[in-house]
Amino acid sequence: MIMSDDKQKENEEKIVKSIAVLQSVADSNITPRNIRKIVKESMVMLQDKPLSQGVRAANAISMLDEISQDPNMPSYARVTIWNAVSTLESVREVV
């Protein structure tokens, strides 16, 4: 039981870290409006507490992966989003 509580806490910390990283993209005026919108939606998805941590992370990764292919994406935003996705990919379900 203690092990799963530690893992849940670790997963939540990774989600919070990813939200903070994504916030920098969402707050940037250089980032195109459509990309900022999807980044903000993914941040809301990550905060959707009724869903499990793994599902929230997977849903956000799906959204972020799709926009990272956008040719209008500034390179700094792409790298920042990849950083957040990398962190979210390490979030695993606690059994």
C-alpha cells in the first residue's frame, strides 16, 4: 500500500511539472493561437481528477503529439512540448 501511495505521489509530481512546462508555451505570445489553445486544453486534461493519472497523461500526450507536428510551431515550443511529453510518458498506472 505504501509503495502505491509513493508511486501515485511521484506520478502527480510529474503531472504538475509537465503542467508548469506547458504553461510557459501557453503564456508565450510567440506561440500561434491554435497551438496555445490545444496546450491549454491538454493542461485542463491533466487536471481532470476523476480520471486516473495514467489516462490523464495518455490523453494529454495524444493531444500534444498531434500539435508537435504542426509546421507553424516555433522550435522552442516544440522542444518544450517534447520535454513535457517525455515527463508524462513516465507516468504509469498504479495497480
